[in-house]
Amino acid sequence: MHVLATWNVLHRIHAENWAEPAIAAHPDERVRIAAIAERIATVLVPSCAAVCLQEVSSDQLVALRRALPASVQVFASAYPRIPQPFRPGATSPLDDPTEYLATVVTANPARELDAAAFPSDGGKGYLAVELVGDGLIVINTHVSFGERHADQCAALAVVARRLAHRPGARAALLGDFNADRDTIIAALGPDFVAAELPADSIPTRPRGEPNARSQDIDHVIGLGGTPRGARVIPALGLSDHNIVEAQVD
């Protein structure tokens, strides 16, 4: 049994483009980045075999590596699309705005198996890492909202089945799926099982105004194993997403 977690840490440029409250509360990006790295290092790393992070800037990746002990592995996959400000002439506080998926692994040894951006969106994709000797493949992902969603989930399902085809192997998909639990499973297929959050959980992606979109869009999903004991951990306003953690067989 492994404890796994996922957190969309909110890329600064996306935050500014959509006027997310996290940046109003944390105007100094270096301070916010350091606080995110510290929360991962002190709250998640001690108990988790792997932590999947989305919307990671290069600056955040540097701070994360600095905050973690040398024994912890960090796998990262850069998207071909680099976030750009919506406003002409706007500047960014980031030294390097390149965006990554990043997976922090404490259950050594581990190795990267595959990574790609989705053909339909150069700023969304997946990163697959195997916990060597255990047979668990951790697939970190960020899926688009809207009409591209179903095709990306179908592609993810193909990747997960391909990587977990060996006897004894199984996969766990974690990330920001931009959809509710039932929609995700319908798109992935009936052989996938999504962790069920307690009824009294705080939302994984709170929305300040009435909105038809789900507030629970971050998931831990198993293929060949059932996620259990899911819970939502507050992000303390550092991101627009909270942290989701679950146990995976």
C-alpha cells in the first residue's frame, strides 16, 4: 500500500491571466513558491511514496529541488507551450515561465517510463514514473477542459493499459482532470476506479462564484488497484487547488 498525492500548484502566469485569488493573497511570487515547496517537503514527502504536481514553473521546480533532501527523486516533463500573459506588454515575475509536470518520488528507486504533451493541447499531458520493484506505475496528468477532454482521457487510458500490461503491474493516475469523478471514469473505461472523497470534504478546486463546473476535479484513479482513504488537504490559499491524497494498493 502506497500513499500518493496530487496538487495543481498554479503557474503564476495562469494565475495572473485568470485573476486567481492566490496571487492577491501572495503578491510576491518568490515567497509563494518557497511556501509551496516547504508544504510539499514537510507535509507530503514524509508520508507519500509519490507526489504529482501540475502547473509547475521552472522557478517552482528550482525551489522544490532545493527544499527536498538528496534522497528524494524529482522527475519533470516540460510542455512545448510556454504560458504567456494575456495582456500585451505584461511582464512576469518568473525567471523562466516554462511549465512542467513534476513527480516527487520518495519510494526509491524509480524511473521515468514515458512523458508527452497531448497533440490537441501543448500545455497538457502526462508523465509516467515506475516505482521499480513494486510494479506500481504513477501517471501524473493534467487534462484539458471542454471538447478535447474525452480524447485526452482515451489516450491516457491507452497509455496506462500499455504500461501496466505486465503481470503484477498496476497503474495509478493522479492529477487535475478538469471534470468530476463520473465523467472521468466514463471517458477512461470501466476498468479504472477513482477514489471517492468523503461527503464532508472541502472541494479540490473551490470556486468563489456560482458555477456549473465541478468543484472536485483532482483525482486519484487506479488501474489494477483500488484507491482508498482519500482526503483533501487544504492548500492554505497558495493555489486555486487543494491537495488530494489517497492510498493505492
